[in-house]
Amino acid sequence: MIEINIGASKLLYFCLENYSNHKNNTTTMEQLPNFERMRADIETLQELVKAEFLELTEHPLNFKADIAVWSILECIEHLNRYSRYYNEAIKKAIAKAAATQAPTQYKLTWFGKMSIELVSPSNTKKNKTIKRMNPTGSQLSKTSITDFLQHQTELLRLLEASSKIDANKKLVPVEFFKLIKLNIFESLIFMVEHEKRHIAQALAMKKKD
């Protein structure tokens, strides 16, 4: 889930090295984004994308201020690539946890907390992107925007379903290293925070055009 292009052995070393900083992660709902807040964030993202990007022509959508930065469509397509994997992974996890009940307290695993911190909009550090998740050089059209909006509609359904089960279940395999699993709740937080980060990036690119 972390956007960093390193081998499996290096990844495990990286994770273990950071373990001591992320051990105590049992947190009450008052300290974490709850389901209502995540729902509101997703709906806001949908409205922003519709209002800011849907009516643009492909020229501003593909505009790059610099070859090293992503265009609006590249930002959105990057999110689509994550959604194609994680929406389906979360859906399968929910099905496996269908017989459980919602907990009174939600938890972040140390790896989940670290992943969320890396993609948070408040983290201004640039992260390297896994090659298959990097849309640079792709031929993109406004279909990327309609795909994004569809993924958000699906994510809202997954959010609703997750609120009714034990979302602390570690059932969501990390895309780039499937031996590591995140719990359902932190997977949803990761998705929303990641999307907020890159939609903000796309909005900044619009201003530069």
C-alpha cells in the first residue's frame, strides 16, 4: 500500500525498522475518521471532481506544468488503479466478515497507521510510486473521470457495509505484498486519505494551467 518501489526483502526490513514507532495504535472513534466523516469526504470528492474537472476539455486535463509532475488525468487515473484493486479486496473482506458484529472500538495496525500517514494530505513529502500504479505516459481520456466517480459510488456502498460488521478484521491483502493484510477499517481510511491527497494535487495542477 505504501507508494514505494522496493523489493520484498527490503520492504520487510523497512517495515520492521518502523515497527517500534507504530506499536500502540488502539484508538477510539473520537480520534479516528469515523464512517460518517469518511462518507462526507467521499461525497465532497465526488462533487469537487464533477464541478472542477468534468466540463474541462482534454487539453487542460492533460496539461503538465513539468514533465516530472502528473496531469489532472494522471492524478485521477492513479487513484483509479488503486480503486480497481482495493475496492474488490475490501468487498471480499466484507463478505468473509459478514457474520460478525460492529465493534465498540476500532484499531489501526502499525502497518496501517504508517501507510495512512504516508498518503495523508498533510504529509508534504513525495513518495515513489509503484510502477504499475504510475500512469505517466498513459493515453488518458475523460473516461478516467467517469471511472473515478463510479469507484466512489462503489466505495460508499463498501463503507456502509463495513459499518455493520467487525471492520477490525485483518482481511485486506496489501496490493504490492499480499502476505501483509490490513484491517477493513484502516483500508477504508487509507483509500479516502489517498484520494484527498491526489485530488488536491489535481486541483493545484488546474490552477497552473
